[in-house]
Amino acid sequence: VRRSREDLASLHEQHPGIQPVLAIVQLVEELLRLNGDPGVHGVFLHLPPSSLSSRVLNSIQPEKDVDGRSDVNVGRLVCGGLTAGFTPPAASAVVEFLARHDTCLEGKTVLMIGWEGPLGVALQCLMQKNGMLVLNSQWSSANLQNQADVAVLVGDAHRGLPSSIPAFVSADIYVVSNQNVVRSSSLWVRQQQYLPWKLRTLKLQPLSPVPSDIEISRSQTPKAIDQLAQEIGLLPEELEAYGRTKAKVRLSLLDRLKEQPDGKYVLVAGITPTPLGEGKSTVTIGLVQALSAHLKLNSVACLRQPSQGPTFGVKGGAAGGGYAQVIPMEEFNLHLTGDIHAITAANNLVAAAIDARILHESTQSDKALYNRLVPSVNGMRRFSPIQLARLHRLGISKSDPGALTPEEAKTFVRLDLDPEKVTWQRVIDTNDRFLRKITVGQANTEKGHSRQTQFDIAVASEIMAILALSDGLADMKQRLGRMVVGSSRSGQPVTADDLGVTGALAVLMKDAIKPTLMQTLEGTPVFVHAGPFANIAHGNSSVLADKLALKLVGEDGYVVTEAGFGADIGMEKFFNIKCRASGLKPNVVVLVATVRALKMHGGGPNVSAGAPLPKEYIMENLKLVADGCSNLKKQIQIAHLFGVPVVVALNVFQTDTQAEIDLVCRIAEKTGATAAVPCHHWSRGGRGSVDLAHAVKEAARQKNNFQFLYDLQMPIHEKIRTIAQKVYGAEDIDLSPEAQAKIEYYTQQGYNTLPICMAKTHLSLSHMPEKKGVPTGFVLPIRDVRASIGAGFIYPLVGSMSTMPGLPTRPCFYDIDLDPVTEEITGLF
């Protein structure tokens, strides 16, 4: 080491400008990088044979191994798959050379000298396929006496050969190498085109009585996720596996299939539900199982990721139920691929940045704050890109930190957030009622800067809504930057961009933006992505999942997506918010109803989770059903406001009678539904929804006149009034003074052209959860109006709206357990 230093010092003394540079090449890592580069169609290793280890050769993707030496390509050659892979150019060149000089190779004896490893195996295989007898030998002149018609030597083995001048095939090798590169490019081009599905479905053997959901899920062995991906036309490089049964799908698929026509777009919505839910997810899964496993049509279900709050609280999971489930259901209902955790981390980073900024601004001078925000590093000060963007928004066109005037520096560093006007809350994915109101900043280190705030459930975060509405990474990053977290003391909105946190949020969310691929019990594909609240947000799975699926299924395929709560909430927001963001137009609405919910709307007693059903819901009661169909009629009419045909799916329970089922279907069709179909997917799987699949197929052929309910240029209060009157059936709206002031403020800020996302109870068409059926004669009170600027909507609050559920006396977690030996989970439903 000392001698090296001395030599380097001497070198510098003689040549002051020289700086020795060592380049270290991690060969395998570089090969893996080239494998993933779509601009590289072939990889050739120009290295001495001693460096071409098996590990190095097999690091090359077989489709790019134009030298044909990987185990996969040599194996394909040996097994006869010449069209599937590449043959080593040297081996091909030798055989082509021999064929040019001898029209009949069959029966000839060839002596191979010096050919070892994959190259030797490939050449021997090619010669044997041409009917030649192959001998292998080490070099010596004795071995050549009367043994062979041809000697093929590699490297320097020809030196001293006692015959005529040897023939070289180097030029031929070069030609064949180029041919392989061209062929690799052609194969890549074909791969980029739409690939027909080769779906292998899984067989179901339904039992009676129907076992528990987790028992059914565990009884079916899911396909490996890479196998499912291959069956539906995904390329290996478009998949990021998370274990054996789920994987992220890369957004590059949209670029690859951008010229591919979309399939049919089907929305599953529901009537106003009971607190037990009416099975929209189950209907969605049953429908795609019927379409793909029984009608042999391409279909993908797009579902929301469930929050763990309800999973351990009272509602349970959301993977469907019975023989219409996403599997493995325990993975679907728990962490999945960590998207909600990423949202929680990003959301709480914003919250931490807010309180830290308030503290630092209140305890430091302008100069001290500026020096800390723009520090000197190695004697140099520079603005970060996000700080330059803030300067630009402030109208300060300077990039040198030393050039700002004291007033400009003050404007730059002072957000002046009003602690009383911070609208951003922390989140956690657990039902915890004691976090609905908290005080932060009580430690001595926070110097008395405490304030009251709250926690929301993670899926209520605006970042979740942004994830669901973004159409790519760039769009998501812009939306994250636009999020308004509060107001300054002068009344100006403060954004995530102002806090300087946007880039960090994008980093936390870069994997969450990719939809997760799973499968149903019958082996059909499902995209699980995003899960925004259906009250203060729009309650639909992601735009990206729908777009990916519509390309994958092909022009004659079907994408079935689900909207949260009743059609008056989830469906209305799907049309007016999600379809505006995506530019997609639905072909059919599947409206889910149950006899149980219709009896409730007809005047039946209250239904609550965990309590036995009253006798009215177990015994036949045609009058309750007929009266309750008023809600079904209203929901069909709401769908028709948007110009989309409706198919009613009656989710049949064991207690329903045939007379009740027939009555509902007659009333639905008389009201204007294209079809009304009883569904038995819970007990029979996809076979129980074949009639529904046929009805959806027929309805999708109809021409629809899809339209939005309101024009975005309408004033905010008129958009709210339009929804209240046309969708809910209200006579008018009543704006509180606070709501009126907020509308004026948002209009002044230029937010008045955003769509409306009503935050209202899902248990009634009105704002009164106890009012069932079709309430009339009511005025809808608007208590407050808030804005999710990043997500891109205004949300009026109708009555009180809890964003943090609580745990009941006996939560679901009492029944959930883990076997420490088998690692099997029990108690999930």
C-alpha cells in the first residue's frame, strides 16, 4: 500500500493532470440489467472460454442468448425445439459449411477435436440430426488415421494438421450471429403484440352444506402466479412475483398493448344495503368465473383491496364467499403486497412534516430557517428541484441561493401554516375509536406546540384516492404534490409540494401503483388494487387495474369491476368521478339485490351484524318483498340517468322462496332492467352464474348512451343540488353557513370545476339511515364542504361522517387464530 502511494505521488508529480480510474464490472449484474432492457434484443459474451462459467451463461435471458449457450437453449436443441430457442452460431456455421461442400452428409463420420461444454453438445446434436456419426477425441495425428471423413477442430487444434490447408468458418459464425440477433428482434416484436389466452381453469366440486369460506379456499390448490400470467398473455418481464400466488403487474403492459382495442366494461353495483352487505364482491367473482370457466370468454375481475380494520372488526374480509372467492383468501384479506402499508407510511410522513414545519418556523428566525433549508454542503449551496419549483410558484425567478433578497427568502421559507386550519390527519389500518380525537406535541421537546387532531382509517387517506384515480407514475406524483394539507394564516392553501415532500411520497408509492394479480377459485384472473372509502372518497378500485384488464381481455373479453355501497353512492361516483378520470365508458351495470335487503326496505325489522335474523327474513313474505322493490326500481332509474343498460343479479340465499325470487325478477324487468337473473354462485361457483353471464353478454351488445349527470362548469352548489334531487330524490339542499363559506373559498381558489364526491350514509337514499325504501319530501343538509385537490374532487359532508370505525363488543379477532405447526390461519371469513 505504501509503495502504491509513493508510485502514485511520483506519477502525479510527473503528470499532474492524470487521475487513475479503475472500472469494476459486475458481469452477472450487468447481464441482468441487459435482460430487463427492452432496447436490447441480443446478448453476446466476447470472453475467453475460461470465463464462460455456467453461472455466467445462464444469467442471460434465453430469449436474448443469441450465442445459444445457456442450458435452456442447449436443452431445447437436444429435445428438438429448434424453433423455440437459439443454436450456437459456431455450431450452425460448421454444419452449414459442411452442407455447402458435401450435398449428402448422412452417413459421414465426423471427428470433433477440442469441442467441449455447451458448444460441443450443440454441434454434436446438430450433426447427429443430419445423420452423421460423431466421434470425440483429444488432438493427436494418430487419431486422424483412417477414422473420419471430416475433422472439425476448434481453437488452435488445427496447428500441425498433416493435410491440406484447413477451412475456417469465422465469417460464417459472424453471419449466423447476426441472423440470431435479427431473429431475436423478430421474436421480441411478436411478443409485444397481443397474445391470445390459453387459460386453464380449476375444477370445483361444491359440497352441501357449503363449508366455511376459509375451508373452501384452502381446499383448492391455486395455480402458480407466473403460470396464470403466462396463460393470459403477460410477459415474464411484466410480472413482479410476491410469493407463489400473487404478483404485481408492471404498467409497461399499457405501452405494449396501446393499440389493442378494449374489452367490454361491466360495473357491479347494488341496491341500498343492509348492514350485512348484499354480496357485490361475491357476484363479481361468480360472474367472471361463469364467463371464463364456463362460457370460455376472457374476463378479469377488478376488486378493491380490503382494509384490515373491518377484517378484524365486525364485517370480516372482502374476498367474496362460498364458491365465489379470490384465493388464497387469507392473503387477499391481510397484507397482500403492502399497498396499504405504503399509503400509511406516505400519509404519516406528510403529517410529520406538517407538525415539524410548524415547530421550526415558530422557533427560528428567517435567516436561521433559510440556512437550514438551503444548507452549505462542501462550501456550496443549491436549491433542490422541489425548492426551485416552489420559487417558481412564488414568482421568484432566481436559482442562486445567495441572490435572494431578505424579503424573498422570508417568503420562500415561511409557509405560515395555521395550526387551527391543518386538514391533514394521521392514519392507521386498525379500527380504533380512541384515536378519533387526540392531542399531539405534549412532550417538553415540542416546546408547547400541541394541538388537537385525529387518526383516520388508512383507506380514508387522500393518498388512497389518488392511487385509485392515477393513470401512471407521473400523474400520481403530480396529484401527490397538489394535495392541500391546510391553510396559511393569510388563507392561502398549503400543499405537499410546499412542504417539499412530494418526491419522497412518490418513492414510497412507486410499487403500490402496480395492480396485484391473483385468481378465483376456478383459476380465472383477478386484479386487486386500491380501496378508497366509499363515503368521503369514491369507493372504487383503481383506474389502472381497469385499463390493464381491458387491454388484456381483448376486444371480445369482459372486465368486471365493483363499486362500493349502493348504486346511489358507489355507482354515481364511478360514473361522475372515475369515468371522468379514466376516459372509459361502461357497457353494462349489474345491479345486485337480495330478498333480505328488499324485505328491509319494505318495512321489515332492523338487521344488525352478529344478531340472529328476525323471522320475517327467514319465512316467505311477498308483501314485504313487493314493497321493498321500490328501492330496486329507484336504483334502476338512477343507472338509466347515465344511459347504461341494467342487468339485475338477485343474489339468492337459502331462505329465499321461488315465489319471492320470481316476484323480484318480474318487477325488475317491468321497471326497465334488460334482464333479471337469480344467481347461485355462493353454493355452485361459476356454474351458478351462467345465466347472469349470458344476460351480461347480451346487454353488452346493446348500444348505450352513456352520459355524465352534470357539467363540471356548473357552480359547486348546483352540482350538489343535481345529485341530491336526481339521485337521492331530495326536494332541495340546505347549505350551512360554513358550507357556503367553503364553496366561496374553493371557487375563489379555482377548484369549482372539480367533480362532487358526496359523503353520505350508505344505509338510505336520504341522509337519515333509518329511512328505508325511497324516502321523499326531505331536504338534504350540507353540514360542511371539503376538498381533496390531489385526488381531484370536492366532498360535501351530509350529516356526521366517521372516518375511524370502532371495535364492537365482540370483534372478529376472537375467532382468528394461527396453528404454529402448520401455519394455517383459522377464523377468517
